[in-house]
Amino acid sequence: MDQPLLRRDVGRGCSSCRMLKTWLPILSWLPKYTLKWLQMDLLAGVTVGLTTVPQALAYAEVASLPVQYGLYSAFMGGFIYTLLGTSKDVTLGPTAIMSLLCFSLVGGEPHRAVLLSLLCGLIQAALALLRLGFLLDFISFPVIKGFTCAAAITIGFGQVKNILGLQDIPHEFFPQVYYTFYKIPQARIGDVVLGLLCVALLVMLMLMKTSLGTSADPPTLSRVARRFVWAVATMRNALIVVAASLCAFSWESYGHHVFTITGETSHGLPPFRPPPTSDTTANGTVVTFGKIVEDFGGGLAVIPFMGVLESIAIAKAFARQNNYRIDANQELLAIGVTNIMGSFVSAYPVTGSFGRTAVNSQTGVCTPAGGIFTSVIVLLSLAFLMPAFYYIPKASLAAVIICAVAPMVDYQVVGKMWQIHKLDLLPFTVTFLMSFWEVQYGIIGGVAVSGGLLMYTTARPQITMTHQGVLLIQLASGLSFPAAEHLSHIIHTQALQESPPQSVVLDCHHVSVIDYTVINELSDLLTQFKRQDVCLVLSGLQPNILETLLAANLEGLRYADCVETALQMGSGNLNL
């Protein structure tokens, strides 16, 4: 075979192989998989699985769905992410934020929650295939923080009713606050005692885990004790829920209904079937697919973006911590496919979980295959443990949720924004306050305010003016079409309308992009400067900008390499 043809075929084969590994990252690490990796992935997967089961049950309560839907949503991510994910640490499943967003859109209706998962997945997968992950960059950090703080407060307070054993409390935040306090005299003593005890134990175990010291060469007994405390603290959610369930079962066996329990749940694995594309109301009216999508409204854009944003932020954080890189667009695809496939097993939208990802990383997971073992734990729970979930007290699940979301209320970030950039408090505050009304409105409002601030800084760049025989105008940032009229107005008022008019040197060394609007405005200014027998000199032009200006053939264009030469030209001491 001809050598050039052979090299071309080899090149094509290598390119195809690289492309396949890009779309299926499992092909990069599976050939190198070892028995040691398997042991570590098994340990991490089982540990995360024991954390996932009680959290999934609890987050279904946040979404106001039957508890089994939390488990339905918790196992597909492990299988899909093993194939498509680029982070060894990330675990996909139900989270507090996504559960709250899901409730705000579907109001606790399971069929709509499943359809929402399909639509979110399709949107996320489309964004990944079109390489539009950069759109996430337009959601600023203050917006994210404002939303997460408000969501944590909303979710946490929403569980107070279960700690108190109250019934018929509205789901909207402000009526919920009113009626929770109004109905405190109706609180059930058993739920209050159990709920507060669970919260206290969870906090104590969490503090024990964070206070574990490290030493270079600890004694064997100390090392064993430390590992035991770490294991108990890591599995604290499962242990607390199991202990509370045994307590509730004991009282129920003797006919004493002391606690509010979860009650009857569906048994077994969910059927694999297409998600419903229509719904039926209580009075038998059929709601079409188009009507459901119309009811979702703007939330159908907010939920996919927030799901991706949360997961990619977690993936990037742990990638930096553990010294590897992720592919944001591939992560987007993994989440999208997970939500699409999850909708076929009655799941609601999922994303990356920070808490479970942290457990995964700390346990020493080596590859995304750890998610397979986590998913197996969830499937075994669905297959064999659903009857036992009947006795889980709602107060214990409420304690798990409250302790999970409490760290999300980051009050210190307000002080940091005040010290660093006070204007960032505006989108933070708007997002925070509006999220108590409707969570999706909070995000949309915050993004709108952030966008407005971004457009204002683009349209009103910082300008410094000094008089050095001529007027020297220095732009502290780039120059684009929104700022053209503003700059023209300054030059008119400070130079052309003076008596006598002044020459101007415009320092452009920060200008990297120029458009037709700016060139048109410069053309008008040059004409007016010539008419009044003064000059406008541009200095520090980058090569591409100078090339564009020369191509525009502006009459009377004068430019110099540096400010000093431009000042001499403007004062008439140098003619070029």
C-alpha cells in the first residue's frame, strides 16, 4: 500500500478513536481498570449508597412526591454516568435544590414530574450536542448564592411542620410560615421529641466527623477508632433513619400511634415505560402535552440550567481538589441522558449532589464505576426494603433534610461581597428575595439584574480625562457599539463645545474589538474635528484594529504608536 495512504488511514483511525473516547469517556479508563480500583470503587459505592437511600426518601418529601419516587430517581445516574461522565467523584441523583424546583413547577404531581425529567434531559442533551455549555457562564455567582441561600431556608423551614407533626400546612412559603406558627399548639409530642433528637444526633455526628484529627503515624487503636467514628458519621443519615424506624415500629406494634409515619408505599422496582405525555385531573379531564408544557412556562428553562450548573460546579470543584480535568459539555450530556433515561423509570429531574460527591471522594473512589454499586444498593432497597419504609417517621426524614441544607445558608458571603464589590449585592438580594415568592422567578430576576449590570458596564466604560495641552481620554476597558454614543457625547462636551475647541488624543490600547457602529461614530467625529480645525488622534491601536480602521478608509484618520507621540501630534508639534 502507498505509504501516504497508509498514514492517512492511520490518522483517520486515531481521530475516530479520540472522538469515540470523547463521547464515551469509559473507554479511556476501563482498559486500565485494576482489582485495587474495584475494591475502592466497591467501598465508595456502598458507602454512598447507604447515604443515598435515606436522602432520596427525604428529598421526595421536598418535591411533595411519594417517597418511592426519590429512589426511582436515584439509580439511573450511576449507570449512565459510568459511561458518559468525566469526573471520578460526581454522583447524580435527587437533591434538595432540584426537588424544590420540581415541586415549584409540578406541585407534587408524579406524572408531570416524570415528564419534566424527560423535557429537562432533552434540553440538556441538545445544549451538549450543540456545544452551548458556555451559556451557563451568564449565571453569575451572586445569583447562584442568592438562590441557594433562599432555597435552603425554604426547604429547611418547609420541614418544620414534619418535625412538629402538623397537618394541612400550605406549600407556599409565606402562608407556610404563618400557619406553622399558628398551629404550634397542635404539635404532636412524639414527633417533636423524635425530630429534635434526630437533629441533635445528626449535628453531633457531623461535628465528630469534622473534628477528626490527622497525625503522621497514629497508634493502631487510635487509627481503628478514628475509622470507626468516620464510618458511623458518614452513614449517619441511614443509621438515624433505621433507628427511628425501629422505634416507630415498636410503638406501632403495641397499637400506640406516637409518630407520624410515611405509610404505604409502592413495592418493587418501577416499570420501564415511556413517560406520560398527557395527564388526567381529579375530575377526569385530560390535559394535553401542549397544555402541560405551557403550564411549565419559564421554569422549563430554569430547571435544566440550574441542574447543569449545580452538577458542573461540583465536578469542577472536585477536579481541582483531586488534580484532574473535566469536560463541561460532556458533563452536560451525561446529565441530559440520565434525565431522559430516568423518565422511563418514573424519575424526576436529578443533578450532582455535593454531599454525596464529597463522601464518594473521601472514601477513595477511583473511577465513575463506583456509581454502579451505589445504584445497586438503591435497586436492592426498592426490591426488598419497601415494606420496611412504611414505618419511617416523617420527623426523622425532616431532620435529615434540615441538616443537609443548613450548610447551604452562607451568610458570610454577604460580607465578602460588601468588601470586594458592593454592586454584586444587588443581584444577590433580588434573587434571594424573589426566590421566596417563586424560586424560578428569583433566578430569572437575578440573571436579569446581572445582565443589566453587565450591559451598563459595557455601555458606560470607565473613562479618564487629563489635560496635557490637549485633552487625553483613556479608556479603562474595551469599546463596543453600546459605548459609542457615550464616548461621542463626552468628546463633544469636553472638547468640541469648548471655546476654543480642543484637540483630543484617544488612548485605545485596551480596545481589542471594534464594530461598524464605532467606526461610523469615529467618522462623524473626524468630520466635526476637521470642521473646527482641531484634530483627533488615536494612540496604541492594536494591529487588527488599525487594519479595520484603514479598511474603512476614514477621512482625516490620524494615529500614533504611543501616547507621547499622539500628544505631540495633537498639539501641532509633530506632523505625520
